Amino acid sequence: MTGLKTTRPVMRVQSIQDVQSIEAQPYETHVTASNLYDLFRATAQHCGDLQALTVLRSPDPKDVGISLTHSELLQAITGAANLFRGLGLAPDKGVAAFLTPTLPDLPALLLGAQVAGVASTLNYLLSPEAIADLLIAENATILVIPAAHLDQTCWDKAQGLYQKVPSLRHVLVIGGTDLPTEFTALSQALMPCARDALNFIPTSDPDTVCALFHTGGTTGRPKLVPLTHGNQIHAAFGFGQVFGYDETDTVINGFPFFHVGGTMTTGLAVIAAGGHMIVPSPYALRPPEVLQSYWHLVESFAATVVSGVPTSIASMTQAWQPECNVSSIRMAVTGGAVLPTTVATHFQETTGVRLFETYGMTETAAAIAFTPGQGNPILGCVGLRAPYSQTRIVHVDATDTECGPEQSGLVQVRGPQVFSGYLEADQNAGVLDESGWLTTGDIGYLTSDERLVLTGREKDLIVRSGHNIDPSAIEDVANRHPDVQISAAVGMPDQYAGEVPVLFVVAKPDTTLNLADLHEMLVAELHEPPARPRRILVVDALPETAVGKIFKPALREQAIIEKLRSEVAQLCGTSVSLDVSVQTDTQKRAQVQAKLTGATKDQIAALTETLASLPQTYHLMPVAPCIRLGESEGVAVLTLDRPDTLNAASNALMHSLEVRLHEVAAIPNLRAVILTGKGRAFCAGGDLIEFGEELEAGTLIETLSYNQRVITMIEELPVPVIGAVNGIAVAGGLEILLCCDILLASEDARLSDGHAKFGILPAGGATVRLAERIGPARAAQLFYTAEAIDAQTALNWGLINEILPQEHLLDRAQELARKISKNSPEAIRKIKQLTNPNVDNQLRKTRLRKEISAFVTHLESDDLKKGLCAFGEKRLPKY
């Protein structure tokens, strides 16, 4: 044990010459560990009394779940290793899988499992089916999960796995008591395990596999990446040398442990150097309250290193607390995606903290390049290679030919941190060659002093008429616009050019993005005309992976949808609405399913011919219109026309409503609008069957945001809108009515918010508009009881203007519309602007956006699942 070394720096690294100086000594001089256990023995020997690990239960710095010194961590790892070896785990026998957030017990358990054999951390956001598939592929023999009171979602996803996974022998439950017979409480299993010494001899071969990670996997089963003791030891060594991690560092680990960013970049790499790793919450930086408290955590723990992927860095900037003392910070670390220049600049200017980039991937234990922590970071550069490893740039179309200096091409890497191949060997083709070179799939170049600069992903390249366009070049310009928070460019299908660039942008909070200004800026600064985006699309947020990377496959699907929308508008006009989804077949080819409401056979035929030359396959289906539009003498009548479904706010109905509202707004000499429903209901709320399907598919938030925008279009009509409530109006139906200026109701009408009954949050503006209409107390009663009120109560509360017999409802609406029409249209329109100033109120718009933000955090709610389940089973839920 005397000769064991930690991975702390052997010298100050600032340049490639310093890396080469380290390499002048034999590898074994610096790297003395043969297995991970050697690293923990080394840190216990050299800095045993220093803090190694702190895991918080919440972002309150006092809510500490566990706090261990390096000596105590060694004991905890030893006990865990003895437990797993006692359950039959060995390097060549079985896998211990972890389906749990980062609870206080997890780090030592995970490391102990790797000492004993092979460990795998699973993304707990995956579906139960995907989790079972991964466990079977891994041949998992042990599964570690949290008790239901610690994480209900993981507990629920684990139910039935014992039966579905034939290799599974043990299920250990963190915090478990009174468990089913096939489950074992972790505390009970750990009790007899020795903590002072291993009762087995660990492997002495650094090439022994000790970890299995799964890649992101957008369709089908993710790839399984085996990492050895040597892979991870060398990665930790690289981080220690170039980042300069040592025993004086306190690092906040903001990554989940199912990702190498969490286990390596700010995990093992910190501990192996003798540093102190702090986990800010079981769910890393995902909970909004963690980001809100982030800088207070930094101050409380005197953190020296903070970290996050670029999207997290942007959020940390927004959450900046200038009153916090952050003088302890020596560096902020980011990686996982190309860092937008404006995001970096804004962070550094706001916080005063320098940002250091790193670059790695699962297949390299997160270690390829590092910005020297003792040097000066260069914006846009991910840094130097790890000592004793190699990086080269090769031509995209000829991967055996190296590029010249500062010439962009495919990034390849080779070294002790690079894995030896996927668990399924046939997946290695085009990724790993016989000489050990790993093709990363990233595009970049090496500077004259061997610093690596990344410019994008090979598969993200937009190929326009054979012209390769790097999306980051477009994004860099867009992100400099003062009102753009972040952007992403992808290719949109095009019959002539193959694909053309489109740009998705997120505006900064409380700003109105001027698209004309942004377009002019792009034209002026993108000197290659093919790179100028064909379309600019403003979105509330860019889709992200579980660890916060921008998920471009989802944007490419959205670009396909936007292409179809533009073709429909051109060939069919605004009278046809579109409901579209994109899927992939077994050969990864895009299959576009589209329902066109109101399209004729001739229009379908023309669309089919137009789309035939595109690489995607389009399946077009005509659907009858959901909303009828009539117009006479400047009065438009919109009738929700799906009485068989109680006019439920389905995707088809909402798309049809958008189309009809555009048609109404374009009517010459428009004086008034009447909105009503056919049958015994005005609108019985959202279609919860579709709701559940979209929740499962991950598209629900996008749909809710769209619905909110469509409903707001009613409020934004320049003329008075009369709502004729012909029956039931619930949830989404009520939200539609709240955008009307005058409400008439039939005698049998009943109105309700109703969302809470099925564990759902309002997302169409009810939390903003209902209180404006009837006051906060009355609104609270409707929200919290979820009960329906009759027409008389609604009249008494000021929610509606008049009650009429059903047969006179539309006659009265028409009478009011005619009276409005006789008055000055200019005066009427200006009066509407003056009496409804909230339409352009930025604070109000922010509150509307908060409904969608709240729903994002509500997606994993147990009450939501119970409510949807009860609806599907046609019963009332019990909470």
C-alpha cells in the first residue's frame, strides 16, 4: 500500500509541453493503481481525515444525507464490495444494476459493486419496458432500487422485473421495510458485512470490466458500453492532471449517476485526487429549486469547482445570486455538448467565474480533452488531450487520412481510457477500428498548440445540395442576438436541395424577439448564403436529454413537421388543419403520419405528389372538420362540432380551431364572433386518452403549449367574442370560454375547472384568467373542489352575463352581435383594446408560461398517474 498514489497533479499543466513532460516518465510511475480499490486505499492513506463525499437530500445545505471522510468512504466501499461478492457478483459473473436517483447510499454501493464485479447504473427516466430490456441484455443478477417512500417512480418501475428478467436473483431496497418476499432490505443485507477489509482478493488486471453504461438511445435498445478498471483509472488520472483536481477541491456534482459526467467528470475523478464531491440533490440539477439554491450551496460549502452541461450553465446564470460569496470558486466546468459562445460569455460576465470546457463520451469514461485548470481557458476550445492518449482529426469521407493543421474533420481518440468495444460486437463497425482508434462522431480541429476545438456533430451536419453546413456556425450568430437565450439549427427536408437549414430559438424571459432583426443579423453575418436559415421558429424551450443536452433528433422531427405544414398551407390554404407525428421504422427511416382535417381528395393527391421526392415516407389521411364556420354581415359563428365526444379538446379539434381562428381574423369588415358547441356540451375538457398517450410518448408539454397559444388567439381577436354555453363546459372548455368577452348560458349549463379531480394542472390559462374574471376566492373554490357550478351560480358570481332557455341561446347571441355590428367598428375595436390591456401584459404572459413550466415538474407526479389510470378505468380516483 505504501507505493499507491492518488491522481492529484504530478506537475502544473498549462500547455501540451507539460502533458508531454508527464509522458516522459513511464506510465506506471504515475498510475500505480491496478483496480479501483487501489485508488480508494490511496486516498484513505494520503488524506483519510479529509472529507470525500457529501450527499444532500434536498438543496438545503443542512439537509445532509451522508458525509464521509476518505477513510470512512473506504470502509463503506469495502462493506458494499463484501455484500455484492457475497451475493455472487464477480468480474465474470453477473451484473449489479442500480435503478435509483443519487440517494445517500448510492455512491459507496456503486463503487463497491465495481470492486466486487460489474455495476450498471440505469436511467430511471426510461420506460419500464426499456429498463427490463436493458437488464436482460446485461444479464443482471442483482438490482438495487429505492423504497417507495424515497422514489415512487423507481419503485413502480421495478415492480414485475423479478419475473421479467430471468437472470435476476436479488432485489435490494434502499430504505426498505416490510417488503415483498422477493425483495431484501439493503440495511439488513449490509449488517453482517465486514467494513475493515475485503474478504476476497480484487482483480489485479486493469483490463477487467467493472462497469456497464448505456448510451442515450433514441430508438430501440441503447448501446451497452463496458468500461474497465483501467479505463476509469486513466480517466480519473487525466482529469486530475489537466483539471488540477487535488485534496483542496470541493466539487459540486450536478450530473446524474447514470451518466459518466456524474460518475467520472465530477465523481470518481474528484475522489481519486483526494477531493470532496458534493451531490446537491438526488436528482442532480433537474429540480428547479436546486438551481434556485445553487449559489447558496456554493457559499455554504465553499465550493472550488462548479459544473453543468451548457443548458444548466445558462440556467445557473439566470439563478445568479449576487449577494452570495463565491470567492472560493477556482473554475466552472462544462461539457456534454458544444458550448454556445454567448452562454459562456453571459455566465462569466454575470458571475465573474471562469468557465473551463471538457470533452468526453461514455466510450472514453468521459475523458478525451480538458481545459487546463491551472491555465487560462480559451472560449470555444475544449482543451488538451489526456496524458498517454492520442487525438487526431481525419477527413469525414476518408477516415484513414488525417487532416492538416486547423482543418476540420472527424475527431478520433486512442488511449487507456478508450473502451474495447460495445457489449454487442456488431455495433463496433464504423466506431472502433483494429488499431484502437475510436471515431467520436464529432467534428473539430486541432490548433497549432494541440488544443481541440469542436464545431459540431457529424450527424448534425446540414447537407444542402452537397454543401456541408455546420449548424454551430448558425447558432453562434443567433446566440449573439440580445433577445435570444439559446438556439439550435437543424436540416429541414427540401425537394430541390435535399435539406435546408432551419433555426429554433428560445427568447430571453420577458422579451419580445424581433424575427426580422434576427433574420437581418443572420444574413449579414453568415457569409455563406446556403447557411442562412430558411425558417426561424420561436419555441418555449429546446428539447433536452436526461442530462440536459439539446436533443436534436426531436428538432429534426419538428423540422419535418414544419415542412409538411408549409406544403399544406401552400396547396390547401388555411382551411385545412394538420395533426402529424413522426416515427421511425426498423431501418431508421422516418415515417410521417398526418391527419388533414378538411382536405379534399384532390388536395391529398397534390400533396402526395409534392412530397414523393422527399426521403421520408408520408402517410396522409383526410379527416372531416371538427369546427364549422359560418359568416353573415360581419358576424362569424364558430361551432365546435364533435358532439359524439362532447366536443372534447382533442388534437384534431384544437388544430381545427386554430385554422378557423385564422380564417375569422381574415374576414373583411369583421364585427363580432360567436363561439358555441353542438350537442349537449360546449366542451367537456381535454381528450384524456390522447393526453395519456402523449404523456407516454414525451410530447405532452409541446401539445399543452400549443393548446395554450390557440386558446389565447380567441382573446386576441380584435372584435368582441360572445360565448354561447350550450351545456357542459369543463377544464379546457372553461379555459376557452374565459377568453370570450360576453358569456351567455343555457339553463342547463354547468361549468367546472375539474383539473384537480384527475391529478392534472390547468395549462390553458385558467390560473390567470379565472381569478381576473370572478376574483381569487371564487376561482379558488372552483380549482380546489373541482366541482361544477350551475348557470345561476355562474351568473351570481359574474362568470356569465345571462341565462336563457336552450332554444333561445343562439338567437340571443345573434341579437347581441347585431347590436354590436350597428356601432362604430373602429370604436369597438379600440374599446376592446382599452378594456383588455392584459393581452399585452408581459407579467401576465410570464404567468401563462408558468402553467406550462409547472406541468413539466408535474409529469412524474404519482397523483397524475393515479388520475389518468382512474379515468381509463371509468372510476373516480382515490388519493
